[in-house]
Amino acid sequence: MTTSPPIGSRLVVGSYVDMAGVARAKAMPTSRLDTFVTAGAGVSPSWLVFCVDDHLAFTPSMSVVGDLRLRITTDGVRDIGNGMLWAPADLTHQDGAPSPGCPRHALRRAVSRLGTSGVTARVGHELEFTLFRAPAAAGNADDGRWAAYGLESILRQEKFVADVLVAAERAGLPVDQVHAEYGPNQFELSLGPADPVTAADRTILARTLVCAAARANGMIASFSPQPTVDGAGNGAHLHLSLWRDGSPLFSGGPGPHGLTDAGAGAIAGLISDLPDFPLVLTGSAVSHLRMRPDNWAGVHCCWGLENREAAVRLCADTAGNPAGAHIEVKPVDPAANPYLASAAVLGALSAGITRGLPPPPEVAVNPVDLTPQDRATAGVTLLSTDPPVMLDRFAGSQLAKDVFPALLREAVHRVRSHEWERYRDLPAEQSTSLLRFAWTN
Ligand code: GLU
Ligand code: MG
């Protein structure tokens, strides 16, 4: 949009997603929109080490001294209703240069890195969430009746769903699909493909609109990876296609299911490097409760055509895939910072394209059904959910060093370590309940 905001808008909110995946914001009256763009809103460097519970995990390099700015751009501004505008913000120094701790900038760098191989990515995110009746203590927003993917399940929330779609249209958010998910009161919104930064921005916008519509209907939306001990987990699967000179890399080639050499290399890169990144993709203190076999959360590090238990599901180019052949990276959950998650995925794909190695054998069955022998032959491992392993893999990863500046890696490490120290060892009833609405916008 231009610098003239819609008539009647009062406030513009610029948001930043921290290392714990929590969206934080500063706001200015709409009359100061230009100032939000040129000077930004001041924030302490401690914003880099905000934890899920607002604890500040200070380090010598990230303390109370110094000043960073949240800067928005006019073309990022969207009308989110009720006189409110929203825009994704970059974390910059006072002079406007990006902070090395800015997740959005890290993703931009990962996009450029992929671009050095002449490759561009289109990304579309899925957002799963669970509705609870407000106040939260009243429990799930249901009366005990729920059918997975049920027609009644979605129709009984028709007002909420309609509110989300009206808000999405006003905000210019392209929604591909919405449905009642498997778990009670669980829904999913699928967003259309876009360049990776826009796609990540849209996850924050979409989550904001979903949460607002829930509030307007007497509910609270939980974007926790595991809102309750017994319920279904919420994923934030990332769909991604790759292109070079206008041609797709996951179809039209000589490899299995039409993979091109570069497409096969990209998948090989993902399978080889995903084990370095559970900290970034599924690193919250409740993420491990979702990351279990048979949860369709992609805990098995392998790939396969339409395999919903594989970390990398290949969706081939058929009439059933209007956006063309793509992969779905399933482990990503909604407590991940979407910019960091996409940067890690793009980093692994880029490295794989550069190496040009073939992927490991495809897994064409539910990986839990493989014999230990088959598992070893196909190189299928489980992505780690063990905190020391996740930290060590990330800290020792050359790819993580290539993709993320040292300050950002230090921040992620500190923030997730705090979260685990505080919540990982609690009984799951307690940790899921304490963190249920931590990722609600
Ligand atoms: N809810 C599952 C998850 O936690 C995903 C189900 C699906 O494949 O849509 O990732
Ligand atoms: Mg789903």
C-alpha cells in the first residue's frame, strides 16, 4: 500500500518474531507511519534474548545497553481491521543497517545464497491451531463432539471461519484452504505460495487474524505444538517448490518421480542436514511431545512420494497439485520462528544443490514398519528431540554457521536452553498448560 493509510485507521503495529517463536510488537499512531519506516521504533538488544515466558536470557553481547530499531516498510502494511494496521518489521541498528540478530534478514540472506545457484523458491505454509473456549480454564471449545475433518466440525464454527476469511480478504492474505483437522477443535489454514520472506510474513499475519477472529467469537486460538497432553499436535508444515529459469526442479527431470538433478540434490541436502536443525524447527519445550512416530509430524528423517510420515514428503506434478511439484517439510511446528525455519531449510537445500549428490533411497512405506535392517540401508534416522543433542548439533553445525550470524546462533541457543531448563522436565500436563497460549498473537 502507499503511505496514505486507510481512512479511519488509528494504529500501525510492527511485529518481530523472537527466538522462542513469540511475536512481539511496537505500535505508533497511523499519522506516524512514515517515522516507523524511516526511524523505526526503539527496542533494547534484550529483545534478542526474550524467552517464551518473558525471561531475559542475557549474554555479555546481548544486554540492556544499546538500541535497536524495529523498522517497517510501507509496502508491508496490511489492514487488519478495527482501525489497526500491521506490518512485519526488521530489526535494525539505528542507522538502518540490519542487526545480525534479525531473523527476517537471515532469511533474506538464505534466499540470496540460493540465488547464487540461479534458483528461486516459492513457499506456502500450513497453520494448524486449536480453539479453546475463553477463559482458557474452561477447556476445549467443544462439548465432546468432534469428527476428524468432519463436515459438522467446520460448520459449527462457520462464523469464526467466515470472520477469518473476511479478514484475510481485507488484509490481502491469499488463503488456499481451510479445514477441520484431526484433533478436537483443531483447524488448519493453508496459505498460497510466495517468495520465502513474504510467505513467512504471511504466517504472522494469518496467525494474527485467526487469533483476532477467535477472540471475537469468545475463544482463544492455541498455536502450541502440543496444546494438551492427549490432543493432536499442531504442525506448521512448509511447502516449497524450486525454480531455475522458470522451470521447476521437482518435475520434468530424469530422476525418480521426475526430479531434476538439482531437485534431487536439494532433497539429499535436506535429508543430510535436517538433523542439525531440530533446535530451530521443533525446539520448544513442548515440541518433543508432538515429534513422535505416527503423528504425521515427519519425525523420520527420510523422503518419499506422498509419505506423510517422512520429514520430506514429495508431492509430484499432477492435476491434484495446481502449484506444481513441491516438497512438504513436515517437522516445522508453530513454536518455531518461521524466518529461521525457512532459512535453515533453504540453507540445507542450497548446500545439497551445490554438492549435487543423489538422495538416499526413497521410503515408500510408513517408516515405523521398516525392519532395522531396511532402516539402516535407507539411512532412516529419527530427528532428535533430546535437548543436549539438539544444542550440540546446532552449535557444531557448519551449515548453521554459514546460514546464521554468531549473534543469532547465540541468542537461539540461550533462549531455548532457558525454556528447557524451566519447562522440559515438568509433567507434560503442566508444561502443555503453561505454554498453551505462548504463541497466540
Ligand atoms: N497435526 C500433524 C502435525 O502435528 C499434521 C497432520 C497433517 O498431516 O495434516 O504435524
Ligand atoms: Mg494438517
